[in-house]
Amino acid sequence: MHSTSSKAGLRDLSALAVVAGILATPAPAPAAEPVGHVATLSGAATASGPAGRRTLACGDAVYPGETLSTADTSHVGLLMGDALAHVAAASTMRVEEDGGLRLEDGRLRVLDAVEGDDTRALAALDATATHRGNDTEAYIFSEKTGRYAMLCEWDTPLPVARGDERHVAPPGECVIAKRDEPLYPAGAHEERIGPIDEGPCDGEIPFGPVADRFPPYDVGAGPPLPFAFELPRNPNAPSPDPCDQPGSGCFGIDTSAGGPTVIPTETPPPAPPPPPVVEPPPVDGGIPGT
């Protein structure tokens, strides 16, 4: 009898211990908020992080601490509210815990439509640029002495820092950050890191403020334009007709689309023939010399 009651008591204690353990176990931490979503994609791109590696698809969320990588002929665009990061082919970009971006290899372009005192940063190796409201590019190159970074911009002055060094690139210039050399400026090249011309996300992801701030082709929301002028940045503006191109010779130019007024040219009508020459009447009956 005593033995039976002892066993029952042990079972009760075990059950209490299990319940106490369940109550003491903390609730699982909520998943991290994504920093953005895949808005443009061409080819194969992956995201690697604490949860492992996964293949990216249109609309996929990307989280702090993840690293995006593209194949040799692939591109991916990460839309982060009012900023869009184009990760070029054969490139690797890490999303920092604070939402900053770090280029680890290859090339990266960031279109940032933010206004105000936002201080989001783009880092390449040990150099960091503050890209608020800017159109910024980052490159990592290799030479015999090692890898180095180049940070470029086109819209507004670009502050670049490395340790205690500071340099501000004016529009159209780059900052070179080489090991064992001070930061120094260089003229920007003519070729830009292009957006994705064609991809499975076309038309599926709204680009919001980025589409208002930058031309559609730069955002990746449309094909390159064969026109001699740039489209207005208002997405609600009517699309221009090819006849709007200066020198096209078309009629009915729609100047509201942003193109300059073109004066139609046409071949002028032939000039009328000159009037016939009228000889004066003969004098004194028409006998010459009289």
C-alpha cells in the first residue's frame, strides 16, 4: 500500500514538473521583419543566412543578416520601401542587421528616393557611403596589390568615409578606396550599372517612391527608351509616341509627354512660273526706224 502511494506521488510530481517546464519555456521569438522584397529578377539568385540558403523568386522577402548572390548572367533587384538595390551579375551583397548594404564582391547600384535626414549607408570593403536621396554605384575590383573599392554617384554630393578619412564626391565623380592609399577622386565612367530589362517580375511589384523619383528604365520598370529626350518621372504621365523624337517629321506632337515641340517640316510647293515677257508695242505703225 505504501509502495503504491509512493508511485502515485512520483507520477504526480513528474506531471507537475512537465507542466512547470512548459510554463517556464519562453515563447519562440518572432521572426525578424524583412528589409525588403525581390522586385526584379533575371536568372538565378540566392539568399543565405542563419536559416540556410534558398533560391529567390519574385516577391520573396529578404531579412537582415542575409547575403544575396547572383550567377554570372543573373541580376536581382531588392526593393526596400523607398530604395531599390540592383545587384549585378556575379555579385554578392550582404544586408546588415541595421538595414545597411555591404557589397562583398562585384557591382551594386542603389536608387534611393528618401528625403530628409536618413543616413542609410552602402559599404564596399572598408569604405562607406551615405546614399540618401542619391543614385549610387559601388564596385569592387582586383589588382596585383589586392582588392579595392570604387563608389560613384550622379545626383547629389556623395559623402564617403573610411576610418578617420572623409571625402565628398561631387556629382559625376567617384571615390577610390585602395589599401595603403588615401581616398582620392576619379571621374565617373560613362557606362552605368543597368537595370533588368526583362524579368519575370515585370509589372508585378509596385515601385512606389522610387518610380516617382527615377526614370522607369533606371528603376527596371520598363525597357530602354529610343528617344532623344528623357521621360518625365511622373508615372501617370502619358507615354510618348516615337513621332515625338526630334527630327522625326511627324505631325500631331504631344508635348505633354515631355518631348520638345517639333515643328513639322514639309517640302515647299514649287514656285509659280515667272510671268511671260511682254514686248512693247511697235512705234509709228510698226516700221522700225521710222
